[in-house]
Amino acid sequence: MEPKNEPQNNNNQNYAKLIGFGIEFCGVLAVFCYFGYKLDQYFHTAGPWFLLAGFFVGFLGMFYILFKETWNIWRK
């Protein structure tokens, strides 16, 4: 009989991928928000419009990547 270490190792790899994606998600949002904030300062806008635009562009882009990756995993 062989030991059943394979599922545990696969679980650890899945968790590592999810943690990595979460860090990437937060990093991309932070970068887009930062550039939006700097654009708001540069153009002296009345509200945080570029900051909000940066947030939504980063969020939607990362959500699309998440959807695409999970779709590829489900299709396998």
C-alpha cells in the first residue's frame, strides 16, 4: 500500500496559489488607486474621481483574471 500524501500536497499547492492571487489582487488595486490619487492631485479634481476610476479598473481587471483562471480549472 502506498501512502496517501498526494491529496495533501495538492491542497497545499491550491492554498499557496490562492494566497498568491490574494496578494496580487491587493497589490494591483493599491497601484491603480495610487496612480488615481496622484492624477487627482495633478489635475486638482474636486472629488476622488481618478482614485475611484483606478480602483474600479484594477478591480474589474483582476476579477476578469480570477474568472478566467477559475473557468480554465473547471473545464479541465
